[in-house]
Amino acid sequence: MNLKNGNEAIYMQFNGGWYVLVFERDNWQYMLSVDGRVSDKVTAEVLVKIADSIDYPSEEKNALL
């Protein structure tokens, strides 16, 4: 899956029914997870929207300031 900033995110299911979206940004790794019991409401697309909403100045932007 691709995020709006062009980075790739990986969506996977773990044993026990957990779904996880993993992505990196500016040398940080994020893991957004949801219990399988609500995965019909909190879909992969919802997790991508959450990931896309994480907005903070990147290191490249800070270097220019």
C-alpha cells in the first residue's frame, strides 16, 4: 500500500487475528494495529488514512530552516 507522501506501507495479519499496518517515515517506524474482531470497521483503508494524517515537519524540512 502507498501513503500520500509516497512511502510504502505493509498491511499484514498476525496469528490471533491482529491486523497491522507498518510504515517508516524519517527514520521512525510506525505500527498501527487493530483487533480482528473490529477489522470490518477499521479496515486497511482506515489505517492508511490514519497513517496519512500523521503530519510533522520532516528532517529535510527542518534542515532548510
